[in-house]
Amino acid sequence: MRVASRVLILVRDAAGYGAALADAFRPTPGLTREFAPLELPLDKYGLHGEKASGELVNFSDSSGSPQVSFFVLPDYKPPVAACAMNEILALISSEAPSTQPTLIVPFITRSLNYYHGMIQGAKIGQFATLHGAEIGETTEFTQMLIDGTTKPPQSLQMHSEPILCLLEMVRVLNIPTVLLVASGGNHQGKSSSDADLEVLQCVGDHLARHINLEFIKETVLGRRIEKSPVFQEPWRELYR
């Protein structure tokens, strides 16, 4: 299972942003898009019968060499989340052609209420806001990715177990990683679908410029964003 040296980690979050973002990228001329199911057993962690499942999407050149890889993953819950992300990182490290792959982790939300005491961010268009942070080792590519963004505030909260686990691991392993936080805020007079499209286009356009792919916003409009029922443990409300 070949993996490119530039890897996006996308989670199928309840709001539907991760799946919509994964579907909206298309290969530029000279590249092809290939899909492969992903199943990694977690028996060694004592989670018998559990697997790190998902999908690997490779954008490959004419020789079949992956140039960009997407891991599109379920919204894992504890204890599967930490074990699954550890296996994903092990797979990337063993299969990427570079000894130092770069990870890109988008986190998308429509509401600025997720940020307490938020500072003003970099504006993309009229409404959407984009923040970027380097985690792990800094490289020329990671610096290019955060150029034009603003560092997220320390009070940023992310209710995504897979992403939180991943970020802790890459800090320890010192893997070059960029966290991109996109938000559209709450704007009176804007429909839910318009706000969704703006926040997705914010991060999609930014990524497309740096990973040589096309972001097709019409794909988001055509498929609509598939939202899932949200269940959140009551204790989380204490930390909002």
C-alpha cells in the first residue's frame, strides 16, 4: 500500500465537512485518483475484532507514483481512536517514499463559538477565516502551508478524538505536520448551505494551491453535506 510524502488526514465528522472535502478534490492533468479500502487490525492493543478502517485515496502520476495521499477515516472514539491513529502513522512512516512525510490535518467548523477569546484571523473572501499551525518539525513546505494564515489561539477546542490523538503523537514523534483550522462564523442572513460552502472553499482553495490538486466547489453543492447525528458525552459540556 503505497503512500505519498504529502498526506492529508480527513475525519468523517458529524457535520460532514471531512467527507465533503475529500470528495471535492480532483486530479490536475497528469495525475489520476485511485481509491483503496483500509483495514488495520488492532488486536495487539487488546481490541480484538476492532480495526482501523477507512479509505486511502492516492493522486498518482503517470508512473503510478503517489504525489498526494488522503486518509479518509471514521470519527473514531476512545479507546479505538488512539490505537487507530498510531497504526495510521506507522503505515505512513513505512510506506511513504520520503523518510520525512508531511501531514496536513484540516479541522473545519462553521461557528466561531468553538473558540473562546478568539483573535482575528486571516480572511479568505468575505466571511471565512483560516488559521494554521506547525506541529512537529518545521520544513520549507510546512512554512509555505501556513503562509497567509494566523496561529490559532491557545483556547481553541477541537471535539475530534482522532485529530486530538494524532496531534499528540506527531508532537512526540516530531513529524512535520500542519493543522489548518477553517471557520465561517455565524452571519445573519446566510443559509446553512452557503456557510458550509464558504468554509469548505476556504480550506479547499488554500490546499489546492499547495498540493497541485483542483478543488471543485460544485461537487459540494451537488452531493450536499451529509450530516450525522451528534452524540456527545455530558461531561464534555464542562469544558465548552
